[in-house]
Amino acid sequence: GLGNTGGARGRPRLPKRLEFPVAWTSSALSTVGTRTLHVAYPLLALAQTGSPTAAGWTGFALTIPILVFYVPGGLVVDRLSPRTIMFVAELGRFLTVLSVLGALAFGTPQLVHLIVAALLEGMLWVMYNLAETSLLPSLVEPVKVRSALAKSEGAGHLASLAGRPLGGYLFGLGAMVPFMLNAVLFFLSSLLTLPLLRRAEPRPVRSSLLRDLSEGFRILRRQVFLRGAITLVTLTNLLVNTLVMIFIAGSGGMSPLTIGLVLAVGGVGGALGALRAHHKPPTGSTLLVHAWIWAGALFLAMVGAVLQAMLGTTWQLWPVFFALAFVTTGYGGAMSNVAIRVMEVERIEPHELARVIGVSRLSSYGALCFAAPLGGLLVTWCGIEGGSIVLFGLTLLLAVTATYAPPVRRWLTPPMPHVSYEHRPAQTV
């Protein structure tokens, strides 16, 4: 474990029973800030420069750390204390937001400043997310790990649900307002992580940095369920986020509020899925159920798109079908995410966990980078209706082959092994 004895010098340790609530609250505040800034940074770049290209580059700076930092970040978290990384990351994000506020208060922020700030925000969020995900299982008793992971998953969905519309609304009140809020959020989050700090124990000397960097990939190859789960989630993330782009392409003439609500309701589904995972453990057929949930969700979206094409623009209920699709995928995705996190904790050694999480998040989140161009191509080639039909067809093919083709089922939707924490020793990190 990392620093699992004694408190920080001169400061009493936080009672064990309070560590998870404190870390959970810090994570919720941090996630609200992240989602808010993912809207505020591109809007600020657009407002300052009048250039959609500048807004695009700023948004890209927020997301590029997903592709660049998750794997090396996992190595850093495994080598150092995740508690310390959480504190340093939140303090760094606080200072980054302060720099933007200072530029707004005393002049006009340069585009380079905004892009660098957005890049730092994305990088520090990746580090915080890895450290927090690695740390949480060690903060509760083994029998409560699934419940803790479900609470963490639900908080993330609710924070995302609140953060995205909040970012746009606050920016409408003034360019400084969302950054002022986030300065407060990150400051509070860093204060909450402060009592989690402990004096770190010496870490074993590792022989090869390059070997450690690729270890997460090797570990995942040996884990049949996790390997299949991450492949499946990557594919379904790509499909559903392509559907998001198809919906946006077809939303011309729709009010911004309606668009925002349709895109946000996935967070409601995610919170409900996390609630179910909290009360009921995942079953052996979790991944197969995941595939069919996605097929059902994209069927709903296809029905909405087909009806809109048949009935014309006078029929205004088609966004409801897309909203139901996003609720459904949020629900199924949250249950699958909890199952994956449970198995990561169960099957991966604590000192290797962050590297495996880094590879997992690189794969599942990296799919988002390809969804936008894929959605644009589908709309260009097939239109809204045709693109929705193609996505449903692909998802149905995925679910059918996973059900009836044994090689695909063994590779993509292997059964989840039974998990029992009753006799598993508690981790200390």
C-alpha cells in the first residue's frame, strides 16, 4: 500500500469511517467543475476571438489528455501516493482557473493562454480521476466495495447532469462567473483531500520504467472478463456518441434548452443504473445484457428518426425517442461500469490498479474522439434517418452475434466471475 501508517506530521489522521464520504464529496465537487469547464472554456474562446476554430481547438485541448495521459498517468499513480496526487491535482486546477480569472479581470486572455489552461485542466482531471478511482476501494470495508463504487458512479452521472447545463447558464451571466464558481469548487475539493493525506511509505524500486508503462496492457490481456468488457464498452461508447452527433445534426430549429435536456437525460439514466448496482450485484450475464440494452436504446432512436422522416417537421416528438435512448444507455452503462470497477478491484493488485484503469479509460473514452467525425460522415452519406438505421443495425448485429456465435461471445461478452469480498483483506493505499 501507499502511506498506510500514521497521519501527516503534526496533523491527526481523519477517522477511517469518514475517509470515503470526504473523498466522495471531493470527487462530486471536482466532477461538477470539470463538466462546467468543458462548456465554459470553448465558449470563452469563442467570445474572445469570435472564431469557431478557436473554440474547437480549446475544446480539443480539454480532451487530448484522454489519449495522451491516461496510460502514463496510471504509472505515476501506482508509483506515488494517490492521496497526494488528488490534492496536488485539485490545487493545480484551482491555480489554473485563477490564472484565467486574473486575465479576465485585467484584460483579455490570449488564445494561447486559454488553450494551455484547458490542456492543464484536462491533464489534471485525468490524474485526479485515476488517483480517486484507485483510492476509493481502500477507504471502505471489503464487503462495502461494490456499494462504494456504485455511489461513486452515481455521483459522477449526477455531477455531469448538473455541470453541462450549469456551464452554459453561468457563462450567459458573465464570462467570469463559471470560472469564479470553479475556483471555489476546486478550492473546496483540495481542502477536502488535505485530511486524506498520510506520510507515504517507501515504494519498492522498480527495474524498468518502460515495462511498467506497458504492464497495464499485459495485465488486461490475462483478464478475460475485463478484456471483453473494455472492448464491448469501447464499441458501444463509439456507437452511442455517434448517435449524439446524429441528433445534434438533426436538431436545427430546436431550442438550445431542448437540445441540452435531451443530451443531459443520460445522466438521469446513469444515476438510476448506479442505484440499481448499489442494491443488486451484477450478474454473470452483465455484458450480454449490456449489448442488448444498447440494441434496444438505438432501436428507440431509429424509431424516432424514421417517424420524423415520415411525418415531417410538423411532428415534434421525435426528440423524446432520442431522450429515451440516452436514458437507456446511461442506465445500462452505469451498471456495466460498476461491474468493471468491481472486477478491477477484485482481480488486480492494488499497486497495479491505476495502470489497468488507465488502459481501460484510454480505450473507452478514446472512442469519443472518433464519434464526432463518424457521426458527421453518416449524416452526410445517409441522412438522420439512414444514420440512425445504420447504428441500430450495427448494434443489433453486435448483440445477436454475441448471443448466438460462441467465439464472439467468449471474446466480447464472457460471463462475469462470481465476486465475494467477505474474505478479501482490506486494502490500504
